[in-house]
Amino acid sequence: MTTTTTTIIDAVAINPTEGAATYGLFIGGSARAGSGASLELTSRLDASSLGTVASAAPTDVEFAFERASSAQPAWAAQTAADRAAIFQQAATLFRQRSAEIAPIIAAEMGKPMSEALSEVQKGAAIFEYFAQMAYRPSGQTFTTDTGEDVFTVAEPLGVVALITPWNFPFTIPVRKIAAALATGNTALYKPATNGALCGLAIAQTLSDAGLPDDVLNVIIAKSSAIQEALFQNPALAAVSLTGSYPTAAAIRRALPVEVPFQAELGGKNALVIWRDADLDFAVQVIWQSSFRNNGQICTSCGRLLVHEDIADQLLERLRHRVDGSANNVEGDEFGILSSTTEASQVLEAIEQSNASEILRPEWGDGRVGPTVLVRPTANAAIEEEIFGPVITFETVSTIDDAIALANRPAYGLTAGIVTNELDVAKQFWHGVHAGTVKINASLTGTPFHVPLRGWGQSGAGAGEGGDVSMEFFTRRKAVYLRRSPV
């Protein structure tokens, strides 16, 4: 095990010059320059330079596959106790380094510091969970009419590719990395470019915790520069993606048919506020579901479907809450949208919504505050993911109407309802097309041990979380045993 005497961000730099550091890839247990284009990293908080990344070229990806393939048999042969010990040490180090890693997250994508700290703490807990799950690969036994004893065993796939977005640059990668490594795979991990430093910090900390070299290699590059090298390599055994539907479609087209593919994608998630809802409680659920992390959560609420009997009252409460949110412009509740491009796209969606009224604080400085689009008529506002702090406000008269409207988009990630009418709640959860349904709870927040799988354009392949992740990263072998004649 190595011991770092510098900060984690210095440890992953090729040239740790203050204010102009150069970063690269993480292969073989250390940082190394890629052969691709130089990518500029800019702080979302103050537009200062975070340094540059010497990104990967196809030859770097090929090299990472070679190293990961060489390391995989020995890693798979390690005992569950060995893997668990590394994961437990990693959890300890992540907690110790949370004050270093959280500012990296905040600078790279604009997340509030409180959210960033919470994300690192949750990531540490994920490693503790999968430390125990390393003991859990299990099989089945069968009897046959022909006298054989038959049993199944779970074996690792080999070298897997893990591709993650920028909105949760710590917990989403950790959830994939921990599950893949706990089952004996080695991995190539490609973070979003505006999550690059966080990705490197994850890899360095795992190395410091005792993870053998090349079990986890980090590749940083624009997807277009390495797509063929990443998805056509014969050593590739599986791909796990969290991202967008177009990205998933492009990857699936590029993959050989035999390579397993799992994807958690976007959503246009509906929250129904029924006629019996306590309105103050409903506003609280709406706020938590819609505006946390500036709405940049796949499971966030994008549409409010409000019973017509309470629509006017609820709208007034939301108006008051939105107006009051202007007082938090310098606070730590919302953060900043991840890039000026994202902010421009969100503002364009607001302007083109054809809403009868727009509730929104005027913050300025390119920040987008919590926004309610009242009765929009533009299909895009109703059906497409905006991925910002924006929700629509639509009215319904029956639960059948609510279910039909909730099912209108092509997505099906999460849905929810606020009501104490059990029959209504039951009708909703049976009728809505979504992989996760919540009753009287925020749509955001998915425990790492609970399966998450989107329907429709919100997911592909297996889901992830707990046992489901362990299943995806293993393959089953059936063994037939019969005593040979003496």
C-alpha cells in the first residue's frame, strides 16, 4: 500500500504546477499522459482554470485493455476477504479525504458543497456495502432424471467498461466500480470530461487502499475520439452506462452482439398531487423531487400532474416558494448548472414551452432558478427531459387521466403520487409505466442496494443496484456431475 503525502489532486497530476496542472490517464496504478488532444478544465464556480488533461487516443485505450486483461485472472483469484479488506480501507480513505474531494466535485460541475460532501460520504458507504457483497456470489442446485447432480456457479465476465456522467461524478462511478470489482472483473472507467479530476481521485484512492495495479484503469477522452477502440476491442466483456438515450443507442450500435450492455438513462418523471394531499407537505415533496442539484438528476420530477380541485391553491403555494428562493441566490441550496451550454439549453426550453405563466426568480449571472411552467402546450416541454430546475404544472380530473399523462413520454424511470387514498395509490402504481414508483416521497434518492431500472427510453438491459449489479457483472456456468464407473 502506498501512502500519499500530498493532496489527492496533486497525486493524480502529471505536472502538479499550481494553477496550470496537467493531468492524464490512470493506468498501471499511476498517472500517465494520454496521446490524444489536450482538454481544458474550467471551474464552474469562478471560471478559473483547473488545468488540462492529456486525453486518451485509441492506442491508449488498447494499452489499458492489455493491462486490465493481464491483471484480471489474478484479481479474480483473490479471496472475497482480500477484496473486502481493500474496499473497507477505501471507504476509510474516502471519508478522510472528503474535504479534499468535495471541492473538486463542486468546481468541476457546480454542485453545492453540502451535496458534494454528502456524495463522497455515500460513496464510502457503497464500498462498505460491496465489501460484504463480495462474499455473496451464489448459485443453484438441481436434480435430474438421469442421475446427475447439477449446480451453477457465478464467474466474473472479464474486462468491463464503465461510462458515467457528470451530475453525480462520485456515487455513480463508485456504484459501478464497486460492483464490477467485487465480482472479480477488472475495469476501464471513462468519466465525463467535467468529472475527470473526480474520476482520477477515485482511482488514486483505491490504489492507496491496496487495489492492485491495472484492476481499475481510467480513460479520459471525448467519446468520439475513442469509440471504436473502446467498444470493438475483443477483450471487452460488458458495458455499463449511465447517460442519455442517444449515447446508449450509439454504444449499442457499436457493440458486438455478444457483449452485455446495461444502461440507466434519462426520464421525464411525473409526480401526481392528488386532491386529498396536504398542500404544505406536497410543496415539500415537489421541492425535493424537482430542484435538488439544480434539477440535474435523472430521477428528478419533470412534470406535476395536479388534481383540478386543488390546483389553484397549490399554484399559489409554489409561487410563494419560488419567489422566496431568490433569497438563496448566494446560498448553498441549488448550485449552478454544469456548463454554460446546459444553462442555454434549459433557458431555451423555458422560452419555447408556450406556458400560460412562468414562475421563476430573476437571479441573473447565468444562473437558472427553480422554474414552474404553468400549463405548457409545447410537446417538448411535456415529453422531453430538460435536465434543469424546471417542472411543468398540468391539471387532471381523474386518476386515469393522471396515469395516461404520466405515460405519455417515451421515458419510464420514476413516478410518484402524493395521497393517502390507498386505492388511488394502488391504481397509480399498477398503471404507470416506470421502473420506480414512490408514494408520498421524493422522486430523487435511490438507495444503492435497491434495483434501479428504467422502462422505455429510460433504460436498457439489466438494472443496477445490489444483487442486480452483482448479477450483471457475472455469468452463470452450469456444471453436471456424475460419478464415473469404477
